[in-house]
Amino acid sequence: MTIDDTLDNYLHDDGLSRVPESDERNDAPLSDRYANQFKEVYEIVKQLKTFSDDMINQTMDQYYNRLGLNEYYFSTSNSKMIANNMVSVLTAKILHENSGSDYFPLIEQVHDGRVFIITRASLLNQKIYQSYAVERSVEKRYLNFGDMTKPIWRMQCFRSTNSIFDDPDNLFERLRIYFLQLPNFAVTDPEPGELRLSKLLDRDFYKNKKNTITEDIFCKLNKQLVESDTGLGIAISAEPRQFNTYRIDVAFKREHIQSDFYSRVGDCITYYGCYSKSKYIDPLSNNVCIITAFITTLPSTEIANPDMTLEDRAHAIVTAIRLCGVMPHTHYLSILNERLLDVAEMAYAFCASIFIEHFSGSVGPHISLIERLMTREQITPSELYDIRSKLMIPPYLPHQIFDAVRANEGILKMLYQNFRKLHDPALNPSGTNDDPETPRLREMIKTLDDQEHAKILSFFLTFNACTLRTNFFMQEKLSLSFRFDPSFLSKNDYPQSPYGIVMILGPYFRGFHIRFSEISRGGIRVVQSFSQEAFTRNKLQVFDEAYNLSYTQSLKNKDIPEGGSKGVILLDKAASKEMAAVYTRSSFMCYVDGLIDVMMPNEQMVDRLKKEEIYFLGPDEHTGTGRLMDWAANHARLRGFQFWRSFTTGKEPGMGGIPHDVFGMTTASIEAYIHELLDKCNVKEEDVTRFLTGGPDGDLGSNALLCSKTKTLAIVDRSGVLYDPEGLDVNELRRLASLRLKGENTCCMLYNSDLLSKRGFKVAEEAVDIVLPDGRNVKRGYKFRDEFHLGGCSCDLFNPCGGRPSSITPFNVNSLFDEKGKCIYKFVVEGANVFITQDARRILESKGVILFKDASTNKGGVTSSSFEVLAALVLDDVTFDETMTVKKGGECPEFRKNYINEILDIIKRNARMEFHALWNEGLRTGKPRCDLTDILSSKIIRLKKDIMDANSLWADLTLVKSVLARAIPLSLQKLLSIEEIMKRLPERYMRSMFASHLASTFYYVQDFTDDTSVFAFYEYINMLRGGENLDVSQTFIMRN
């Protein structure tokens, strides 16, 4: 008979399922059922000659028949082990009776690969007992949640039903016994969709659970996780059982759960006045794991609300477990352990603390005065930057916020109730209620003796008030998301107010999504950290990075319906790249799911925003691979989003995506700027020397190498530095670039060294102490790589197409000038986003460098994505599949070819128009073109908003059709009429398309730095209304 056979017989049916009331229990004493064992144990203890016969008889009767130890213990342990354990218990009992000591030994034994642990437990609702430490120890040594490099053990844990001590003051003292063993799976590497428990469970366990309620529950929970498109989150079953007991099963994927999740489940059970009679952990070979607990109520003297029913407690526990499942590792969990706050209050405090970490700092009110003085005094941008840094009031640190919460738990509870009154649908279903207690609470906070605590706690009220939507009270979620009203941002810190901010927190990340207009689109990037120092630095920058990139994106998106947005996901510190890759995928999924939650509010969410929102996402750092964009679109479909096909761009061709790198969309606009610039300067492309950051391993770098005729002198990419003053071999560069399109690994370090001249070199990232041909010594290759753009070589054209933001700043820009003050670059055409800060750009232009910034030059990719969105919005599913998708091994549809070629033409046309607008205005006004880009973009965006908000132009259907006919590619109009397209497009999107096309084409032919008269725009509209076939590109050609 196996271990599980014996346990099954004892527990009637399966030990984990409902016991029918008609079942007859075996009420014979355990000493009779295990008579031979009982006799052997007696003899072993007697031979010790330590205890009297009466003491032995009395103790053995209690140990077998009155203590209430689970029969599993006696059925699986040998006589010697039981004798040793009983002697330990007996010794502790004698010590307690004679000295009053609470000491009880921890017993742990390993036999035949199985682990047996016995420890003291208590029904008292405190966390000072030995069993709590043992639980943590078991979790760390044997469960290994989140760590797939270590095995997970099966665990069965039972609590004795009676006290180990006889005196009435210790009635609640119990023994807890653990049995752990490695699972013996029938199939160790099952198919991803496998649902049969016979293939997934431990062999013996399944044999005894077959055709039981446990099998039904496990099947349901496993199916829920396996068939989920994320495999994330937790699946829970909670059902009443006999004898005032509830059964709770919690299933999850082991690789995605927090390492202390087992402890969190136990904390939730204990917090709500319950304890586990027995609990089990059963791993499946597909990495699903199920925790089962049979719970009942603690003694009434140990709970705050004894009238609460077990059913209500069980429901509260399930809600708390779900909330704990999306919480990261945080010291706020210790507040739960100490019973200072409940789970919801603890989670609320944590979320608000993250808000305070990022938004409690400020440069203060005086910076605007200094900026005004700068216009009258000779203050350089770098000096202003230094002043700003010194005026900066740093945000509150995590430990300061935590101390304020711990010291003021009463006020924190009131703050949480204030949050509930605003955002809990049970208290505010219409979303119109305000909390009348807010003024009194604010005054109470102000009067605190500790003013630092008062200031911190006042931010909780700001957090409550500026939240417009949150999924905090949704039962099932993968992350905690908050859609904020951005009005809380200080104008001194963030002069341009975003349209919306979303903060999303998950098990292994924190993230933000920022957009600058109602209809917006932008990439989602993941920031990885491999040291605490890097994580701390990235944490300080994560919101500003999202803000700056989003604002830059909004300037770039002036030609298209979508404004700018950006999402940044900051992962927790990862120990390895492999772990970061796992966190990246799961965190992206949690982030997207949280974003969809606040985009599509349901009945479990209070909607204080009161308007429909649509988000459009795209790929960025670490999210452009692994088909994450495909997954996000499909996930939006499963969540019921009507426009799921357009939810993401950057999808595979099989889903209708238009890959930027394959067709060189972004490169098309960058190269158009370079061609127009060289033409204005009367320089042949073949005669121009070029320095490229971002090499053959990147989208922009590889396409630049494939299409450009310039003479490339230097390339810097992740792998290192490649340089040859005589010029790099163009055919070799194109060979390396073409490898990327084939899906093969490539980088500049793979360049054939035989093709280098005597003065050329390659310096790999990992190089240490090497000497260059010119005699320079390189101590560290990665440092040489990171700084090579700061004076490493001189050339005509510097074209940054990769690298980290703010690589050139006011503090290092002087490295680009020689001893005579001449810049080592004549031209700068930016490809990478925010590679050069605005202040550094101004310095370069003031020294005669001709520079065009990212928001103008690299908008080809966003234009392509916009038309990808347009096709997904207007084509029905059948037509889209026929005309836009490329089946594996199939031909590219003719419509798709024509559509892509039109997009490329539009990209080049828009780039040429903006180039000439900037060139001419730069010559006319003498202003830096980096500022002119912002002026032009801002004016287009402002006019676009005015047109969208007004109804006068929109009411002119003839004008609307005329403008849309110019904005929409002809190939799409051949497929669908303008009238049909207008029926299918969401109205706000269509109005945005109409407004953006009108605004951009108008300003491209104006002296846009002047205060353009209303009459000029009125005349422009009249020309359109007059039926003139006005094409702005023709006007632009005539002017240039």
C-alpha cells in the first residue's frame, strides 16, 4: 500500500474533497489500528530507561489517541522515528510543567528522499510562534516559487486537533507536521496544451485522486491557466465543507509567482481570523502549482469580529489572495504581518507610496523667474541646468514614506476609506460622489506634530483625487493600474501638460504610460537593471524618460491623426539576462492587461473620467521581438476591444503588420533629410563621410548601410567600435546589414578585419588594455564605446541611429570641438530619439553645425504605423486577411504591395516638406532649427486641437471628404469609398485625421514663426472649398 493509499483510506474519498455525511468513519483508536507499531514504539522508549511506565503509557495514549495527529503521520513513519519524536514531545512537556518554559524542539528528519518536520503551532492570532519561522524555512528550501532552476517538492501539512499541554492556559498549543517529497511525474515535459492530470500530476497522487472532487477542481484550475493567453495570474476555487470548514484551492504558474506567495496565502488566512486544519502543495509537470487549504475559524477570543461568518471570511481571504498575487516584494507586507493594516489598506499604501516616490519632488517655484532672467543675462543652458539641479527638492524616499505610514496607521485607514468612497463601485457606483470628510481629513493631517509625515500623507489625498479610473477593486487582474488626471503635475517641472497618465504596478515591475493628446500612439519599452545601482538610477528617471519620449513623439506625430505617447516598464533588478527576459515578457503582459483595464472600465470600476478612450501601442526596446505586439493585439481581442487589430503596430506580416525595418520606413525619412541637406549644400552624397551610432544589428543602422552612398568612417553599436579613417568597405557593411534581415546575429565586430587599413581598428565591448594604431591606449572597451561619439573621430555627417537618451548634453558637448573651437561634425541628422539634449543642440547650432533633430527626421516609422492602424480600423476581418496579411510561405497580396509603396512615398514627401519649411525659416529668422522644429510642431498641434474642438469646419461635409481624400492613400480608396471609410472610422479618430492633415499642410507653406493671421488660414480653407485641386506639395515645390 502506498503513502497516498493509506492517506486516502483515512480521509474518506480523497482527503481533499467533500466527505458525504453518510460516510462511516473508522472510530477505532489509532493505537488499535496500528497495534504492532504502537507496541514497537513502547519498547523503544522503555529501553531508554528515562521515563516511568506510567509516564510512557500516559504519553503514548495521548500521542496516538488524544493529541489528534493526522493518521498520515503514523502510516508513513517507522517505529523508531515515531519513538524519537514522541520522546522530544514528552521532554518538552516535562520541561514546561516543571519550569514554565515554552520551549519546544524543532524536529526535522530525512528518510528515503522524504522530509518530515514536526513543530509547535498555536491557534493564537500572533506571529511569534516557531511554526511561522518554520513555514518561511519550508518555503525557501523546498517550494522555490519563481526559481525554475530548483525543484519544487510536494507538501502535505497537518495540524493536531488537541493541545500538546494538559493545563488549561495552553489549550491552543498544537503540533504541526509537514511531509515533503519530490514529485514523480508520469510526463516530465508535457505538451504546452496538455490538460490530462494523469500526465501532469505525481503518479501516486493522481492514482488516489482519480474520479474525486479534487480531480474536478484541479482540472478546472489547470485548464483556466493553460488556456489563458498569458498563463499569468491566479485561479481560485473556494467551497464550503462539513464541520465548519472551507476548502480553498489556489493555482498559479510557478515561474511567474513571487517567491513568498505561500507565506502571503497563510498571512491572508490568519489575518481574517482563520487557520488551516491541513494544507497541501501539489506541483504539476507543466509548472502549474496548486495550494490547497482546509480552513476554519480561530477561537472567538482571538479575532476582532467574532460574528463574521466563515463564508464571509473565506470570500475576504480569496479577495486578499488575489490582491497579494499582483503585489511585488515590498516591506509593506510586514505591516500585514503585524496586523496594522488589512491587505487592501496595505496594497493601497504601497501604490500611493510609488506615486509619492515619483511626484513629490520639484524644482520649486523660483525656476521660472531664473528662466526669465536668462533671456536678459548671458546665462548658458548648462549653467541653467546646474541651477535647476541645485534648486531641485528631492522626492521623498521609500523609507520616509514607509515610516509615515507605520506611524500613522489610523490616518492611513481613513485615507483608504477616502479612496474607497471615490473609487469603490460598492460605495460610489455612479462615479459622481465626493467624500464630504476630505476637508476634515486634510486638516487632521496638517495638525500632525511631525510635519514631514503631514506632507507625505497629504500626497495620499492628491493620489486619491487625481485618480480617474483604477482596477484596484476588480477581482481578477494581473496588475494594479491607475489612470490619473495630470493636473497635479507642476508647470515648473513639466511645462507641457500631458493629456493622460497611467501608472501600472505589477509583481516584478512599475511602469508609466503618458500621452499628449486624446488620440495617441507610441512604443512601449522595457528598462532592465542588473545591479541595485542601475535600478536606483533607472527608477529616478523612469517617469521623466516616459514624459520626454512621449513629448518628443507628440512633436514627431504632427502629420498623423495620433498624437504622441510612450510607455516605459521598469523591471525589478534581475540577477541575469535570462531572468530579465522572463520578467520582460510577463511584465509586458501584465502592463498591457492593466492598460486595457483602465481603457475599458467595467462594472467593477468607478469611471470618473466619463469618456471613451482608445490606446494605440507599438514596439520599442525589448518589446519588438518575441511577437509581443501580436500577443497584445490578440489579448485585446479576447478582452473584447472592438478595434483590436489596430491596438498594436509592429505585428508580424501574418497579422497584417508592416515591419519598419523590412521596408526601411524610418530610414526613408532620415535619408530624405540627408539628401535634401546635401543638395542645399551642393555636396555629392558619395563625397560625404559619415559616423553612425547603431550599426548593422539595429533597424536604422542596418537600413542606412543598405541604402546610403555616403562614405562610412565609424560605427558604434552594442558590440563595440569599428573605425577606419580611409573608409569602411561598403560591400562588407551591406553584408553585415543584410544578415539582420535574414534573422541572423550581426554586429560591427563581425566586420572582416582584413579589409581595415593600417589606421583602422575594431574595439570590442569586452576589450581590456589594448593599444590603437595611433598609439592611444584603451583600458576598457565598453567605456571607449560609450564615449567614442565624443571626439573619437571627425567626419562630415554625424548620424546617431542608436544609443541611450541624453548621450550628448551641455556637460559633454564641448568634447565635440577642437582647440580652435571648430566642431568635428559639419552636419548632424538625428535618427535615435533624444540622443542629444535640446540645450546641447543649441550649443552645436550656435557654433555653425547644421542640425536637424529627431522629431523632424525620424517620423517615417510613426507615419507607417499610422497607416497600419488606418487599414486595421476600416477593413473588416475578411478583407483585412485577404489584402493585408501574408500567410506563411504565401504570396504578398497586391493591395499590400501598393499600400506600402504609397506609404513610403508619403513619408518622403512629408520629410521633404518639413525640411524645406525648417531650412527656409532658419535662414529667414536665424533661430536654431532644433527650436524651429518645436515651434512648427507646437503650432501644428495647437491648430489641430482647435480644429478638432470646433464644429464649424467639421460640419462642412464636402470639405471633410476633400481633405480625407488627400490624406488617405489612393490604394485604400480604391478598395473602399471615402463615404464607406468615414462610416467605419471612429469619429474622434476621423476628426483627428482631418485636423492633422489640414494643420500640417497649412503650416508647411507658411512663415510659421510669425503670428500667422486668421485670414491666411481662412484663405487656405476657401481654396479647398473652392474646388481647387490644391496639393500642398505643389505649393512647396513652387516656393523651393
